[in-house]
Amino acid sequence: MEITLPDDRYLGPDPKQKDIAMQLYVGVKNLPLVCPHGHVDPRLFSDPNYSFGSPADLFIIPDHYVFRMLYSQGIPLERLGVPRADGGEVERDHRKIWQLFADNFYLFRGTPTGVWLAYELRVLFGITQKLTSETAQSIYDQVAEKLTQPKFRPRKMFESFNIEVLTTTDAATDLLDHHKAIHASGWTGKIFPTFRPDGVVNIDAPNWRKNIDDLSAASGITISNYKSLISALENRRAYFKKMGATATDHAALVPHTAELSEAEADAILQRALRNQSNANDAARFTAHMLMEMARMSSDDGLVMQLHPGSFRNHNDIIFQKFGADKGCDIPTATEYTHNLRPLLNKYGNDPRYTLILFTLDETTFGRELATLAGHYPSVKLGPPWWFFDSLNGMAHYFDQVMETAGIYNTAGFNDDTRAFPSIPARHDVWRRASVNWLANLVVRGIVDLNDAEDMAHALAYDLVKKAYKL
């Protein structure tokens, strides 16, 4: 049984539409990859000899998309080698981990993860056999052997993927040592940081007090009040920008925005510094700090991304045993129209400001997000995110968003992944989904082929470069 990747995969069954889609795809499939938002560790590129380790290290242990599915079927994370927060015992034999993965690989049939993994195994590693219980160890050996070769070092893979630029996501307190090492090495790959201040502006964030101390150390500004916090954040933004950053990133359970007076903001911060703040304080302070981040973006030109609506660490037991980012984040219903009105009334018409909005609530695509982006000059829509980074998610996005917003009020595609080898697979899915949608418009006479060719190029390459100022 072989892995099959048909040339016309993911395209609709209508022959005329498929022919047009393939024609459009040929025009965009080899365009450079622009990766303006993701969570790839810059450490991969700071060391020219960095090795991914074993096949289990690469595909399973760090990838919450993978072990989330396996855990849903009752497989303990310990058996998959996922490190415990307390240093407790987990499976160390990577062949056993891989065998367990292969025994249950059928679980990924029809899922985005299954699509990405099939591409990675077949296209990147040249594996022709399907991963099954019987082929597990043979495929392990093949992948392990490839991982010893120089061309499977991250820098070489970056070049072979035809990545034009890749940005990481970095805490406001990060000293960016790996980015400095990349710059100093003379390697020409473009790896830039992205400023993420959640750990210091959300006063209910885990380890917030320590993060404030780290921010003081990183900025050289002792944070004792609201004014000094703002100064420290502006200091770090300037440093990130000096290191090549063009964007910031912000997460909030709800995208609520509201402006406090400086005295009110300082009073909340003082309570937090004394460990006396409450949930209402945290919500009000986050809402105010989103306004402050918009002000700073208007001043320094950094594009502001907002990723709301994820109930983080929903499973307390897993969070306590393994920590954050272990596949336990669950989407919640999210409201944008009223929550963002204070911010958009103040900054949404400012030509210096760009806000890229994401959602985990698909019901908002047509009702709120498309209409906001279709009006406010500052607003752009990010692509389908996380659970919707899929063929169905993309199809729904095109169907619900594009008539109202048009494609030129969107930000193209970003891969938003920690799994570096999955990047070309994710872009390939987006490009195929895009041309499939465009071909349908051509067949129905909504756009002509020339317009569709321009639109395909924009969706694959132009829009993301413009939105993120790359």
C-alpha cells in the first residue's frame, strides 16, 4: 500500500472546474513561501548543525496536533514521550513511541494532520509506503537515516522549501539571543522575531510577576508603576523592530477593548504587583492594554495581530502534569462588533495602523469579521486559524468572507505552526483550496481567467507580504 498524492488532490470533481484549477495552481505552486506568523523555535536556525533528533522527536513528541488525537483515544501522553512538568517518568524508547504512533495512524484519516503528514513523509522524506503497524520500523529507519544527512538540517530545509521569510513568536522578555546568533552567522535566511507581550500585559497570565521582573531586566527599566510598564514595553518593541520584527501578536479570551485613565490602570497594576488583583481587574487591564498596543502600533508601525477565543488549558489534569500547549485548548464563542468598537473608533481609521483579526468562531466570518474588514481601512482578516486550517475551514472562509470583504482585505496565508517540516504542506493545501474556489468563480462567470490568475497570485504571495510589511 503506497502513499498516493494525486496531482489534482483536494480539487472539486467537476472536470471543467478542475482543469481551470490545475491551470491556476501551476502558476502559483512554485512561488516562495512567506511565513509571517508561527511558532518555530529560532534555535533551529541559530546552530547550523542543529539536528531534529529521532523520527519521534520530529513528528510526535513536540506536536500537539498529533498527540491530541492519540490522547483522545485514551493513549496516555507518557507513552508518547511527552515530557512531564514534574520530570516524572515517560517512555524513552523512541522506537516504541513510533510503533504506537504507527499502530494508530489510521486515526488521522481525513484530517488536516493526516494530509500534512502524508505530504511530509512522501514529498520531504521520499517514503512511498503507508505508515502502518507492519511498516513502522522500516519507515522509522528510513526517516532516521535521512535525518543524519546535511540536507535535513533546518537551514538546508529552509532553503529547499523556498521560504522567503519566516517569523517566530517571542515573548516581550525574550533577549532574542538565537536571532542575534542567526544574524551574526552570516547565513542569508530571513528569520525575524514577532513581539508577543501577553505574559506581561495579561495580569492573570501564569508567572506574571516573574515575567514583570524579567521585563524589567530586559528593558533596563524597573517596573514599579503603570508609566514604567509602558516605557518598558515601548523599549522592547523598539528592540524587536531593530531585530527585523514587523508585527506583534496578542491573545485574549475575548477581544474586549476599553480605555482606562492612567490612574485607573496604575491602581490595577499596583494591586497586581501586591498579588491582590481579581478577575475583573485582569479583564479590564487586558482590554485597556489592547488599546495601548494599538496606540503603539500606530506610532511604531508594527502590525498588530489579535488571536482571541481560545479557552487555554481546558483540561486541568493535563495542564498540571504536562504544562501549557498540550492540545487542551478549546474554542469559545467570540463577539467582535461591540468588543472592538472602542479600539476601532480610535485607531481603525488611522492609515498608520494595521490590525489582523483571527477567529476560532466560524459563525463570525460573515456576520462580523467580513463586514469589519470591508469597512475599516486598518482591518485585515487573517486566514482560517488552528482548528480551521483545513480544506473545509478554508472553503467556509472563502464562502463566508470574500463576497463582503473581497480578497484584498485579507492577509493571505500564514502557517502558524511549531512543526517546521509541515510548512510546505500547509501552504500547498492553501494554494490548492484557493485555486479550487477561484476556478468555481471562473466556471460561473463571476471572474474571468485573467482576474483569477491575479487573485491566485495574490492569495499565495502578494497579500501576506503587503499585510505584514515584509
